[in-house]
Amino acid sequence: MTDSATHFDVVIVGGGLVGATTAIALAPLGLKIAVIEPFAIDSNQQPSFDDRSVALSFGSAQILNEFGIWEFLSSHAFPISNIHVSDKSHFGMCRLSAAEFDKSALGYVVENRSVGLVLKQCFERHNNISIISSYAVTKVEQLEDNCSLFLESKKLSTESDQYVQQHDQATPYTKQVSAKLVIAADGTNSSIANLLNIKKQRFDYPNTAAICNIATERKPDGWAYERFTEAGPIALLPLVRNRYSVVWSIKSDSKHDIQSLTDNEFIAELQKCFGHRAGKITRVGERSCYPLQSQLLDQYYSNRIIFVGNALHTGHPVAGQGFNLGLRDVALITELVAIAAHYDCDLGSPALRDLYQTNREIDIIQTLSMTDLLARGFSQTNKVVAVMRNIMLQGLDNVSLLKQVFANHAMGLRHDLPFLARGGKLKECYRQPLAFTFLDRAERQLSSVNK
């Protein structure tokens, strides 16, 4: 991209999992798109594409399929055919099977690095996406008909392998871009939200997530496990090459103890906490730890800037809903932008922004509340609470209607989700009720302005 090509239809801040997916989703609309990312898309320093894994619901796979991503990603994805949920030292448990619901899989597990490679491959198929890497947004200027972003260059320090800001006092901003619509997908500590001083509701859990891959004597065979313990939940997700991805929620004050363990000591401790349902653990890969928190911005948008993914909401990783929730944000914003572009409306119109918040806030609040309830409720040692949650698990396992509702949530197949998240096609969104609602609101808003 040349410095003169500074105006775009849509600018996406953040080239991680959600930001890159958003760009690829919007590309077929023929819009001029830019992605601003402080790291090179294929850089090992890109935190979204590290050694962690992502759990994709069945509904998320449908979304990625409509975006043209799944055909390249499916070979890297391990299907989840069964889910086993249990409460350590208690009687309650619940099992879900894809066969029960006539589905090929309940979901899939993919390593983040594989997702990064596939997204880069998909980027290269679209010549209307400009990647502005090694730049960060340091100033935002919102005008009536567009939004301008001022960028400063970033340079990789060979000493620390971290990007550092290069600030020239004579030229404070090295690049400026503008767009009708800006989509902020720059993660939990969103620089855009910080620049706009947007308030947020935040809760820091007294837990840290220990992440690693393990091998067991028994092949995963499509089984995923969620085991609740007093310290926090342990998730085992099946991976390719007969491995599991482990997300182990531990007390934050135990973080250094866990990190200091030898591999054999770590295996013994994990085996003790999880049990032998997945077989004997034989090997463990590189371990890393991440703090756990839940947060939600007070605003879903600010003028022509809309927030998606972790930039808008971050939840506890229990039940693996984070990326799936972000994909549903992308599904809706893609549908709204497609409708606006099709009917030659302003991509950053108040109608679009209002409908985005109206149609996303229930799903987001419900999902964050559910994961918070699971994380806190299953770590309670109170005997009455323990009995109640185990009765709930048994009810989910034995009452078909409850199990169906639970499965629909887990698979991302609820009827109240965005059209594209329910298997809808982008080419059909112009005839959906949302399109007529958008046109009606846009017309009324335009009429009020012209009075």
C-alpha cells in the first residue's frame, strides 16, 4: 500500500483471529479494506497465533464456511464427537454426543498457529485488503462523515523481540488513514477503547490459566473433557496427532509453583487433579500461564467505531466460548455492512451501529454471565451449593429437553443468533428481516436530519 492510498471503506484495527476473520469476511463485498496490526501477520510475535488452541463450535464452523475459510482450516481441525463434564469428588456428570443431535461433530479444536497460517493464505486471495503492519494507532479523530486514525511506526527490537514505538518529534504521526467505518478488534486491552476513554466493567479472577499440550496412553477419539475442581476447571480438548490441549485454571498464588515443576512433577499433579478418565498422561509440551479476567465495555460503539471480539468482551475460558462469541460479532457486522453496501447506505450510519448493539448485547451478556456462573459456582466448597450443581449436571444428563437446550448453546445453534451464525448465506441477507429494519431506521434517521 502506498502512502497516498489513505482512505478506505472499512479499517480494521487488529489482525489477530477476530480482526483477520473480519477482513476476509468483508472482502467479497468489494470494499476497500485496511487491517492495521503492530505485528507482521506471519510474525511469531503475533500473540493471537501462539501455542494455544481454540475451540470452535459447530455454529462457528458454519460461519467460517460461509466466509470461505473453513475449506482451508478443516484439515487442521480435530472434531469433538463427545463431551464429558464432571465435578471432582462429586456424583454429578453430563455427557453430550454429536450422534444424539444428528451432527457430524459438536465442535472442533484447532491450534492457533494453524489458524494464523490459514488466515494468511486467505488474505492472499483478496487484492482489496491492505495490510498495514508494524504500525499502531496513537490518535483517533472522529468526523461527521468519516473517522481518521493517526499511526506511528513500530520496530522489532532485536534485543527483546518486542515491538517498540518509533517516535519522531519532528513528524509525530508517520501515517494517517480514514474510513467510513472502523472496526476495533485489537484485543482485551484495546488501544482504541483506551484512546477514546471508554469505561468498562472488569473482574479479575483469582486464577491463572496454565496452558499446555499433553499426550496420553489412550487416544482422544474425539472426546473433550471439562472437569471442575475446587481450584478451578480443567479442560482437555482433543488435538491432531493424538494429543490434548489443556487449559487448567489454577489459583494465581500457585502459578509460580506450577511453572517451577519439572515435566514429570507437572504430569503427576495434573493427573492427580484430573483423574484417569482420559488415560495415563505420558508427555507434556511447553507450558505457559495467562491471567483470567472478565470484562465488557460500557459502549459497543463510539460514533463510527464498532468494537468486536475481545476488544468488546472478554470472558472466563470455561466452556471455550471466547472466540465463538467473537465470531458471532463478526457474523453480525458482516451482515450489516453487506446490507448497507447493497443498498448504497453509509457504512458507518447510526442505524448500523444501533442495530449492532441491539442484536449482540443479549448473547454477549448471557454468555459472559454463564461462564462466570460456571467458574464461580463450581469452585464453591459449600456443601449445599455442591449438591445443587451436581443435581443440575444430572438433570442435564437425563432430561432430554434440558440436554437439547444445553447442546444448542454449546454448539452455537440458537435461533436468536445472527443470520450468518444460523447457517445463512451472505447473498441472502438482503432479504432478511434485519435488512428491512435497517432500511427503515436509516430512512427515519435521514428524515430527521433533513428536517
